[in-house]
Amino acid sequence: MDPQARQTAGTDETAHLIAQTLRAYSTVEETERAENIMRTALVRPTVSHVLGTQPGRGMGLEPEKFASMLGSVLQFAKSTCVPLVKSIESHLAGSNGSAGDKLAVRVVWRELSSCIMEHLPLVFVPGMPERFHKNYREACVLVSEFSHMFSLSNDSLMVDPVYVEFSRKWQLSAYFSIQKKHVIAVLEDCERGKPLDAARGSESNGMRPSTPAPKPQVEQDVLQIKHSEELLTEHAARAVWAIQQCWASNVYLEALAAKFWQLTMQILLWYQQTASQCVQRLIQSNASKSSVQALESLELDELLHHMHDMFAMREVAMEQTRAICRVVPGTDNGTCGISAGLESAVGQALAPLDDTSNKAADHISCTITAPSTSTLVSHLRRTTSQFRHTNRPPPTTPSPYISSLFTYLESTESKITYDQATSERIKHMLRSRVATRVSQEFSRACADALATISKTEASLLRLRKSRGSNVRVDVGDVVVPSGVDLRGKVPEADNDKIRRQIWLDVDQVARIARGYGVETDPEFAWFVDLIQPFGI
């Protein structure tokens, strides 16, 4: 008989003998002694042999070999221990399976897990995180298969003190700390201003020696994310990489779901704060430049990039949250609204990005508006001089300079070449603000010009004694003198020609705003209604 067959026969004989012994002991209520015989004579020798003869221990134990060990142990339990436990259950009438549960847990499981803790103590240490992750997952498979194999109830294994000790033996908190430090190192690189393609090996100022430098592979992954997600800033790309890293199949562990979710929220907070700081610095830097220089500066381009990524980050974060719900048990869309709750938490974490986006849009629109409206007074003076004492025919078209009021907006929009949805969103924000500012400045300048015309006209009338010198005129009458209504008429007087030209220009600004699909400033809308008597 070959050695393998001899060993198999020996095991079968031992199992048969122990089964008989257990039946006898159970009759006289000596089950504790019987369990000890089964533990020492059957389970421990086999499990110790499997775990003690495999090459490699502790941190050096490869997951494939660890899985092979556990597979051999499970095979032994299935072929030998399960039939034995079932035979004892059948002998103990009225146990309803409780005796089998106790025997499987107190004898087989306790001896199995104790041998793992005794022979492979360093397998519980996350010195090599990748191997630790795989080995822990194999241990989880062991627990699941063991419970299924013996048809254990939900609580019979979980409350066992040896199982609790075995679970606590795995240094999950240390593993999470290592992964968290790795994620933080990648984010810190961005704060130190180290570019994605920077060479590794040297430490920049402020780098903590305890923080490991990210590997070149990580930088390649971040670049890949930047391209695949169409992100334009390092901050957003690294934040997305960090979130994906938390829930990657080779990093995430179900027992650490709460910790990884907390880290995810911290990453979102980091991005929100970092993006806000970057936008503020860019605004301050760009504000020191002249109007034209500010429009052509790199700072303005980077502000547009940040606006794009802040919008994109919302979509990516929400999609990642939905992916998390598919990974974490109990958070699927059909379970008590947990998924909606997680998405709501992400939305709240990113809510301050709206304020940051608005600040960036406000600055860009001010930068666009400043050079566009700085020459309004000179243009209106030119309008006045064109018709005063020149005998020019009445105007029928807007002044050429009106289109130039939105030239800088159009040149800025030419830089916004992102995906259609995000591009249109950013353009709408800028158009709305520029239209509001331009219309406000334009209505005020036109009101001043019309008031000057009316006052000059009133002075001439007083000199001619056409009006009493004590006539009091309110603001409306100054802009639109009483009795002046050019609608349906061809203006003949110089002042009326000027009024008609200003009305044509104001009407054209309103048309341009409507063409952009945005509203003008309320003050401008009021002014449009006020000067209707100057219209066609």
C-alpha cells in the first residue's frame, strides 16, 4: 500500500474510532472529553501537518500558497469532519442541529484557527499590504466556506471567542493606515507643486520623511485618469485617483468599509478646499494685471480649467458613489435609501464648489467687462458729436461699437472647448454675468448722456425764455423730457437724432443678450422701458 493510501486508511480508521467514542461519551454526558479526543487525535495533527510543511511564513507567505493551505484544510474538513459531525448529530436525537454546530465550532474551527495563529503569526501583519489584502480575503473565503460546509447558523460562529480572537488578529487598522498614508502622499505631491511627470527620488521642502513617495506607476495611473475623465487640473485627477484607490478591488476590504468611506469624504473635502485656494490665488494674481493682459494670461486659462474640473468632479464623485454602493453590502439602491443618503453626503461635501465656481466666474466676467465698458463715455460723446450741427440723416442702425462690447466675451469663449454640456454651462455663467455688467454700465452711461442732452436743451430753452426758469424737472423728465415721443416719426432735431441713436444702441444690447439666452440687469430693463418714446 502506498503512503498516501496508508495515510487515508489511517485517517478513516481514526475517524471511525472517534465517532464510536463520541457516541459512547455523549451517552454518559462526557462530551467535553470526547471533543478533546477528536481535537487532539484527528483535527490538530492534520491541520498542523498542512500548515507546518508549506514553504514560506508570515509576510513572505505568498497568497497563492496560503490559499492552497486553506484549500487543503477545507478539503479535510469536508471529507472527514463533516461526515463525523453529521453522524454524531444523527446519534443525538432532538439536538435540532445545535450539537453539530457546537462540535463544528468548538472542535474543528477552534483547532483550525488556532493552528493558523500558531504556525503563521506574521500573516496577520500588513507589512506587505498587497499580500495582506489577498491573504485576508482568502481567510474570509475560509470562514464563508466553513460556515456553509457545516450549515452553521448566523451567530454560532460569530460569537465564538476563538473566532473573535482570530478576527481581531488581523491588523486591519494598520493596513488601513498604510493605504491612507499612500493616498495622502499622492495628494501631498500636488500641494507641493510637483508635476505629474516629475522625476522621483528627491524630497522637496516640507516633505515628511515618514510619508512614502508615490511610485512612478501611480503617476502613470493619475495621468491615465486625467485623460480618461477629461480632467484639466492635477488636483482633480489626483482626487479621483485617490477615491478610486480606496475602493479598488486590490485595496478595499469589506470590514473597513466605514473607514474607506470616511477617507473618501476627506478626499472630497481636500479637493474642495484645494480648488478654492487655487482659484483664490489665481484671482489675486490676475487682478494685478492690466485688463488686456489679464484676458490673455495663463491665470485666466487655469481659472477656466478649474471651473471645468469642479463641474466634472461632481459627476465623477456621484458615479463613484454609485459604484461604491454596488461594492458595499447593504447600500444598494433598493435598501432603505442608503444609496441616496451617500449621494446626498457627497453633494453636501462638494456644495462649497458652487461658491468657488461663482467666484471664478465673477472674476472672469469682471475681467471681460472692464475693457469693454471703459470706453463707453467716449463712444457716447462721439455719438453726440456725430449729429450735433452736422446735418446728418437720422440713424437707422446701431452704432458699430456695440458689437465690440461682447468681443472679449467671444474671445474668452473660444478657449472653452470642453465637452458640450460643461462648455455650455461655463459659457452660460459667463454670458449671464457679462450681460448683466455690460447692460448695467451701458444703461448708466446712456442715462447720463441723455440727461446731459436734456439739461443742455433745457438751458437753451430757458435762455430763449421758452420755459420758466423755476420749472423743476425730475430724473425721468431729465432723461426723457415731457412731450418728447419719437415713435412713428423721423427725428429732425439734432438732439432727437442722438436720442434715436442711443435707443437703437440700447435695443441692440438687449437683442444680443436675448441671443445669448440670458437676462440683462434689472436696471437696464427699467431703462429700456423708460426710453421707449425714443424708439421707432
